[in-house]
Amino acid sequence: MSDRKDRILEEVRTYHQEVSPEREFVPGTTEIWPSGAVLEEADRMALVEAALDMRIAAGTSSRKFESAFARRLKRRKAHLTNSGSSANLLAVSALTSHTLEDRRLRPGDEVITVAAGFPTTVNPILQNGLIPVFVDVDLTTYNATADRVAAAIGPRTRAIIVAHALGNPFEVAEIAQLAQEHDLFLIEDNCDAVGSLYDGKLTGTFGDMTTVSFYPAHHLTMGEGGCVLTSNLALARIVESLRDWGRDCWCEPGENDRCMKRFKYQMGTLPAGYDHKYIFSHVGYNLKATDIQAALGLAQLAKLDSFIEARQRNWRRLREGLDGVPGLLLPEATPRSEPSWFGFVITVDPEAPFGRAELVDFLESRRIGTRRLFAGNLTRHPAYIDQPHRIVGELANSDVITEHTFWIGVYPALTDEMLDYVTASIKEFVATRG
């Protein structure tokens, strides 16, 4: 049987080579995507092998990925989920667990976050009956600062959840220190920043929990998928319970009695000896991923270092190529950081003789893909206008982002020829509008 499997996988290898020829870049014709998955022979092989083994639910590959990813990101525990959005939901929901006793977050408690970001950082706050407190960001790093977060701390503040914007770390050491001083939980949304460093330490290692996404746009992909990581074993246990229907049992799929007392528990008002596999200690979900996804994740994880290097190299090429172009505000890495970049963000100076929309239309006409800096100012969206929230300070920069900011790609599949074409196109556009 193994010989037959080997023959099938060899056919898959040959197939991949046949359907993945090198394609010539044709300026103005070839699409330059702002983001995308880099899928190679090893990825296709991993997917097919998992399918041949019929590993259709969470199992061996999922556990192997969780262990390897936790080691790579220097956390004690990693829990694989079906999306980065679910990872954020689990992380915030874990803070409301009754098992945290006096430290648990309760409805009406406040959580500090940024106004200029992606909804899935904010939505779990509202979904748990908590109050988001919005602060502004800088227009060079696109991140909140420790000073802004400090100013937002009030009597009901219990937690902070902030994303590292487009791979650029926020002042995470200083904000973690604030959290410690005020007895606040800190969640790092690391979905755009896997591999970024601040003060020489990996982002995702400063907070109580960190979240990651494996959507195709991100540093690693499983197609869909996400992860919650922590070194706090109590929080890890809560996350696992919430992810797995809210059950109290911690047996892996296919296990029956890891604790050696499956029929010896008495919890709630259940009869003594009720099957521990069906005792539920949280109001949870089923947010697990599958072994097929994890198999792809393992193949991707082996290439993480090369992906990070390519993103950094591509970002530098754009930054050097666009330096000094009038009318454009270019990004800067946060001091003391080494970003693993997600994208290259550009703000059109409000005083420039052209607008963001004109520049974006020109780039799109040349098959150069662009994206907005996610939602811009979230407080201006119909979903959030009537939601309970608090704003600290002016959101002036978040409004500038809403009106004048976009980003272009740096992901590893982009070539120097593509990036130089992007740079030349932007320069050409600006030269005709001067």
C-alpha cells in the first residue's frame, strides 16, 4: 500500500511541475496582486497526502502543527482554529471565563483598541458585551502608541487588544508594561506580523495571548485557519474548552480517558459519574480546523523564514524606489522594531495636487492591485455607529487614513521587475500631476 501511495505522490509531483510553469511578467497585463498565497510543490504534496490518509478532522497533523508553531513563536501552547477571526473571538471570550474568578471581564467592562483597523479585532469585544475604547494611530507607523493607550485607561478598563499594523509592531513592550502596572490583560493581534521583532523579541510574546490568521493573504496559509497562542496554561485551557464546544474534557479526538477518571466527576448539578466527555463548563463553539489544513500549514511553516526575508526585501525596494516622491507620505518602521511586513502603506498628502482615488484608479488601470487600510475609522461604519463605545482624543489620523490611505503588496511572489514597475507607475502618475 505504501508503494502505491508513493507512486501517487510522485504523480502529484509531476503534475505540479506540468501545471506550474514560469510565467513571463507583462507590464500592464499581468496582474500584480497586493497579497496572495505562495503555494509550491511541497504544499500540493502535503494536501494530497493528507487526503489519501483521509485525515478529514482535527488529528495528528493539527497537533503536530500546534506544537511546531508554538515552538516557532516561543509560546507554550497553540490552539488551531478555523480562522483568524475565530482566534480573536476565542481570545477575548476567554477573558470572560468564570474560571478567572475576580479577574474575569464582565459586560460593561472596557477594552482599549484602535479605531483604524480590521473589524475582527473589535467585534469580539462587542460580542461579549464589553465596551471598545478607541484610540488614534500615528501616520508614519499606523499604530497606536503607549501614550495614547495610557490616556485611555479608565476605572472600568480591563484589557487591551491591538493589532500590529501591516506587520509593523506597535510599542508592545511599553504597552505590555502599562498592562502589567494596571492589571490589564493584553492580547496581541499578530495576524499581519508573524515573525516581526520588537526590542529583539518576537511579536506575540509580550501579551497574555496572541492571535494569528492563515487566510491566503497572510504570511502562512492553510486556505482558512487561525491560531491562539499563550504561555498562560490557565488561559490555554479556557481557549481549548471554548473552541471545542465548551466541553470540560481535554481528551484529543479518538482519546477516551486521558485523565483516568472519565466516570468519576461530579460537576454542576449533574449526577455523579456523568461522562466527562459530555460535561460542558463554558458556552462554547466548534471552531476547530482540519488535518488537511494543518498538513498545508506544516509545509508552509518550513518556508516561513524565506517568506519573511522576501517581504522585508520587497518592502525595502518599494521604500527606496518611492523615497522623495512629492505628495506621498511613506511608512516608517516603529523604532526598535524589525517588521515582517504585510503590505506597503501609502498616504496621499491631503495637500497634494491629486487624490488617493485618482492614484488608485491609475494603478488599477495598470493591473496593480491596491487595498484600503482595512476599515479606516471603524467608528464611521454603519455597523458601529450605534454600538456602545468610548473615544479618547481626536481620531484625526484615523480619518486621514479613511480618506487618503491605501496599500500595495510586498508578498513573496512579487518579483523585482513587478516592484520596479509599480514604483515607475507611481512616479509617472505623480509627474503628470505636479
